[in-house]
Amino acid sequence: MPGIVIVGAQWGDEGKGKVTDLLAEHADLVIRFQGGNNAGHTIVRNGEEFKFHLIPSGILYPGKACAIGNGVVIDPQVLLGEIEGMKRRGVDVGGLKISANAHLIMPYHVLLDSAGEAKLGKLRIGTTRRGIGPCYADKAARLGIRVQDLLDEAILRKKIMAALEPKRHVLRPHAKHPALDLHAMTDEYVTYGHRLEPHITDTALLCHETLEEGGTVVFEGAQGTMLDIDHGTYPFVTSSNPVAGAACVGAGVGPKAIDEVWGVAKAYVTRVGEGPFPTELADDIGRHLLERGHEYGTTTGRQRRCGWLDLVALRYAARVNGLTGLVVTKLDVLSGIDPLRVCTRYRHGEGAVFDDFPYHQSILHSAEAVSEELPGFEDDISECRTIADLPPAARDYLAYVSNFVGVPVKLVGVGPGRDQVIWADGERPLRVAA
Ligand code: IMP
């Protein structure tokens, strides 16, 4: 299994970080391929808590090669904050590699993100306001600043000037903002370049060489399928492609490099930000999921919207990602809810029924979830370590999900701890690399 992609199969926050961390232990390289510091996850190691927004969690294994691929957008100040934070805590960050082709989030991107949201008013996306959308917009407009530009002051200044020019009008209210001064910004980013230089490299080549040598590469996705700019609930999406196909583009490998694609899904669903959410629960069960699941964002601290598991959306995610395995996280949060419900189709206001995820935005906005009732379980399952340890209703729930989606369950999360997982095949899938 040399190339394995980990993607979110819902609206993000599915617990991808923990899965990547578990697989990273036996991998030779972990590489992020899209998104930026809109993502976030917490890893607990030896009782110590580590929060990551950009650095792949594999960095906690001494000497592990961890790369930030060309498809990622990097806020260098945030990245340097993470690097310094690690160093202060004695973590060896020597294995961190940063693509020279990755785009940089600039101070004006952050300002534009907030200004855009304010202007949209009630129609806002609910972005993380980290400048992600404006940065990807500049990338597509060929006005982006890349990591490699940090290494040449003259080029950097010219590129910032060119990028600022078409934004003058929108940025006028911030004209006196010190962070927008061309020379101050160039100086600041040149300093970032000096500090990041030891990590800057051709990460696509690194991926290629690792795979050529028979090593294992984990491609770490951020956000989730339903936030994908092409396949998600547009326009309430992020500005990149969290689907598995983007691993090739965002890391610089061909499709043949991918052997497995695992989709991570919670046993229920959460969503932050605005946009359609057919199975959302505004009742006591929704509050139970919120509190038991500690559903507050790692990046913005926002309360997440909670709802029943949406199998229409999950089957769609299985299809557009080509999932070969399913990881079901937070199954323990469902204990004590009886009966359980899962959404198996949508009903539209005019009586139409949808078995497949509807492509039309208006239909999705007014779609009502049609659900099946499944027996719940009372038992605390946090100590279960094999599928056989689970109460029959929990096993049946997993089987129902797996059959409906047509993808085998590989891993189940039964608590926040690193060891609170069940490997469905009884053993870890990745062999220790030579
Ligand atoms: P942006 O990525 O900051 O532009 O935000 C666009 C949408 O994606 C908003 O609804 C955000 O809440 C959502 N989003 C972005 N990153 C994440 C994430 O890591 N987890 C969950 N939602 C996210």
C-alpha cells in the first residue's frame, strides 16, 4: 500500500488528523495537498497536546519526512509559529519540507476574506477568515506569490506590486493599514523566506523518489468532500479540492501512485459555516451530539451544527473519491441514543425523491432527509478494541453504513485517545517500511 490518500467524506472535522497520525507511524512520507490554515487538528502525545493547522501530524515521529505540497496555501507567519512552537517543545522539525511552488497567503488576502464576508451579509459563506479564498483566487488569476518568490527580494516586490494593483479599489478602506505597505510587506516576507529556506524543496520530486524506493506515502487531505469547490455544496464550500483526485495535483504525482483512498466520516454529521445540511438536528439529540462530541472548531472555536448520518452524501463521497476504505469516527458519541436514524434519501418540497445527491443547489437547499430507524446502544464502547467487542447494535450500525455506501470499514474511532480505535481487519494495514 505505498500511496494512500486520506480524505474527509463529509463537511470537514471528521477526525482525519488522528487517522493520518496513526498511519504516519509506519509511513515514509506524509504530505498535505490542499487547503491551508483553515484546517486544524489536535494530537495528544504522551499526555501533551499539539495543535496543527499546516504541519502534517507525522512530524511528532522523530525524523519523519512531512511535506506541505504545492497545492497548499501557506500563511508563513502561521507556519513559522507552528515550527517555533514545536522547537520550543523539543520536537525535531528537520523532516519538514515545504514546496517551493506552494502559494502564500498575504496580509491582503486575510483582509479581503473578511471584507468579502461582510459585503455578502446574510449570504456569507461563513469562512474561517484566514484568507484562503482570496489566495486561491490570486493563484488562478496568476497573481499569486509563491514560496520560491521569498528567496528573491526584487521579484517578490514586483509580484506584490502586481498583485496589489487590481485590488486597490477594494482595499481603499485599509489604505493606511501598516501590513499593506509594499516595502514593509516585502521586508517582512523576505525575513520569512530566510527562516523557511532550510525547509524549501521540490516536494513532488520527494514524493516520486519515496514511491520509487518502495516507500509509503500518506496524502493528507483537509476539509471534506462536501466542501469541495467542484463537488461540494457550492458556493458554501472552501476554495480548493479536498477530494482524492486533488492529491495527485496538489502533491505532484500521477494517478497510478494512489493505491488506496480512505474516506473519514463521523458516525453522525457536523458542519461549520453556512450552507445546506439536510440532516441537521435542532433538538435535544443535536445538543447531545454537540456536547458529547465536543463539537467546537479547532481553528475558529465556532460551535458546529450537528445532525444524523447522511448516507446519501456519504455514498456520493464514496463515488467522487473512489473510496476503497471507510473510517468511522466518534462511534462512542452515539451511545445512549435509541433509536438511531440514518438518512437514506432526500425528499424535495414538490414530492420528488432523490436517491443520489442532487446536483441542483435549489433542490439541496430545500431537501428534507428521509431516514431509516436503527436500534441504538446504551453501552460505553470506549474500551472496545475489536469489532467483536462492540454491542450488536453498534456492529449492525457499521454494517448498515458499509453496505449502503458499498465500501468496507477499515477503522473505527471509539474515543479521543490514540489507542481508542478498532482496526476492522484486526491489524494495521501498513507494514513497517524497510
Ligand atoms: P474557508 O475555507 O475559510 O474559505 O471557508 C469556507 C467554508 O469551509 C466555511 O463554511 C468553513 O467553515 C469551511 N471550512 C474550511 N475549513 C474547514 C475545516 O477544516 N473544517 C470544517 N469546515 C471548514
